[in-house]
Amino acid sequence: MTNVVTEIVNKDLCSSCGVCVGLCPPGALSIEFQKNGNLVPRVDAVRCLEKCHLCIDVCPFSRGFHNPREINDVLFRGFSDTRFHDNIGWYLNCIVGYRRNAELRNLSSSGGLATWCLESLLKKGMITRAAVVRFAKDRNNGFFEFYAASSVEELRASSGSAYHPVEISGIIKKIQSSKQECWAIVGVPCLCAAIRNSPRLGGKVPFVFGLACGMYQNIFYTEMLLAESGVDRENIENIEYRRKSDSGPPSDYRFRGTDNRGPGRQIAYHGLPSYLGMHAFFRLNACNFCMDVFAETADACFMDAWLPAYRKEPRGTSLVVVRNRELSELLFQGHSKGELQFDGIGCEEVCLSQKGHIRRKRELTYMRQGLQESEGSSSAKPTTEERTHWWLERWAQRRSKSAWSRYGRKYGRFAFWFALSDVLIIQNIVKYVTKMISLPKRLVGKFRRILSHNSA
């Protein structure tokens, strides 16, 4: 029988969004954690309808990879004031700025513009509920959950990032059963695409907010960080993935867990071996086959302003790609009232802020799919170094999950790192060799910059 389990889960392409579970007509799907830490649907074959296939139709990875451009064209192309960029898709405008209220800005991941937009939609009656992520009260599906916020206070309580798989099936069921409610949903690009693929939700979800995404990790990532923070994962009371520095750059954020004994140690991500996320530790395999950086199916995409002009602002600054005309008008109203501070910014600068993610997701996906290089752009042709890193990433992705499952959960973080010692050694060797190979090129570039400066 063909369903999302046979076609997506069994091929390790599930991104844990849970939309299929919430939409399943006979309720044949449920969701659970696998032994490797991935959160995926499971199917009751007796209840599954043979000719339904709805779960496959809404899944962004039903073709073996996720390219959002087709849906982006349908939703946002054809208006006189829309523009197109090859990495962003169709859009209205791009802005960079922040919420003027310093306290509320500090509670947010970056500049606070996403939360402000949701609050404004609620106040104006344009939505009645917002599906946002909060620390979970029910731990069956992990440390975080989607919940229906219906007030400004509930929205503010959900501010901040959660680098953790969160499934939305319960909210999807509520949306379908509610007759008068009007919703906004906030999520990563693959979740936004699954929502847009769902005609059953129709006009009940007029606003979808996306978050720029560079690839995601499963629940073992959070468990390992909690162990590094020195807290008991069975008695967790709070998790902070992005504690802002008072004086450092916005990229210098820290992780901290809090259990029933109090806060644990603050952990700097760059202090962990091999930058866990960057080197694919605990990565969801679906992320390797996703080409959506800027949530192209969403009405607006929010992200950090990782640009030189904003790197020294510790409170963070938001970049927003706006595709919805109502949202654009709302933002400019907030600016005119003095609630927001922002300026227009070019799409090339927006792309520069996510340069690494664009290379990994939009261009190198062709390599991961095993397609001919001619099917991608000329810039997508992978280098030998990139092919080597892809081999290492696949290895680290699988080994980190099995090592935490077998050793880390039972014996702790030191046993986990010891079990991965061969991976760490090979990574460091490759890093050293890569630096040595690229040294002549870097020296030539430096010499040219010196000559150019002297001639000027």
C-alpha cells in the first residue's frame, strides 16, 4: 500500500512536520520517535485507504527532493509589483530592521519583526489564532510543541528559536474542525510548503510565515546540548537555544538548559567539536534534499541580518522577504507609527546574508541527488572539496545518531565523543589538508589586495 511511510519515511526523507498526520482522512497516521531520534509518521495499515494518497500529495519531498519554485510561481507570480530573483523567487520587497521596544526586541531571536507582525494581525482581527512553538507541556513528541496562541501575551511567551523537530498535526486537526477561526502559521520552509500543498486548509490559514533555514537536526541534538549544559533531560524546565550576548556580536549566542535544580552552563556553539550543525551531526536527511532557503511558499520569510553592517549589534536585526501585499502595508504602518525601524534592502544583500545556505541547499542539492551537473546552474558544479565534505557529512549524520542512541543517552557526553573519535580525527585531517591546499590561492588574493590598496 502506497502512503507517506512507504514513500517518504522508509526512504529517510521525512522532515517531521506532521501535516500529513493531521490531514489523514481515516486517521491512519500517528507520529513517533524512531530509535535514531527522528520524529516520523507511522501507519495503521488496516485503516489506511488504498487510493487516498493525500499524505503523499501534501509532502514537500514526494518527488525525492523539495524545490519550492513551482508553488512560489502559483502563489506570487503575475502581479505588477512583484519581482523575481533566482535564489528568492517572486517577492514584493525586502527590508532590514527591528522592533523599537528594546525589551521585546531582546526577547526575540533577531529584531523581533515576526512577533510584531503576528501581534498586529491579532489586534486588527485579521487572524484569531497563531500556530507558534513553545516549550512543551506534554513530552510525548519532544521538548517543544505547536500551540494555538490567541493573545499578545501568549505570542510573546513563544518568542525565540527552537532548533528541534516540532510536529503540527494537533493544530491541523483544530484548524479543520474550527469554523470561525482564522489562522497564521509560523514554521520552517518545508512546513510552509506542506501547508500550501493542503487545499483542505483553504482560507482558514490566510497567512503563512516562514523562517530562513540552513538545515535542521533531530531531538538528539538537543539532548546532547543539554548534557553539555550539565542538566538532567528528564527534568527540564526550560531550553534556550539563543541566549544573546550583552556586548558581543549577534552571532555569539549561547545554549542553556534549565532543570528542576536551576540553570545549567551556558554553552558557546563554536566551542563544541566541529560545530555540530555545520558538520551534519544529528541532521535530518531530508534537509540534504531541500532547495528552499527563503521559505518561498510563505507570505513573508524572516531571518537574521548576518551582514557586516549589523554584526556589531548584540540585540539582533531582522531581514524580511515580503511577498504578501497586506503584510507589506502592515509593516509600513508600523514604521510610520514609530513602532518599527527598518530600511529597504537589495535582494543581493539578502542573499549574501545566507550565502552559505544558498550554496549548500540550492546549488549542491544537485550533487546530493546524483543528477547530471548540466541540470543545475554552472555555479552548482561541486568542487572536490565539496564532494569530500558531503561524504563526511553523510558519515557524521549517521554515526552521530547511532552513537548518541547507543552510548550518549546511557553513559553521557564523554562516551558519545569517544565513540565518534574516528569521525573527529578524519574531519580535522580534512580541515588541515583543505587549508594547506587553499593556502597559495589565499596568499595570491592577499597579495593582490595589497597591490590594489597601494596603487589606490
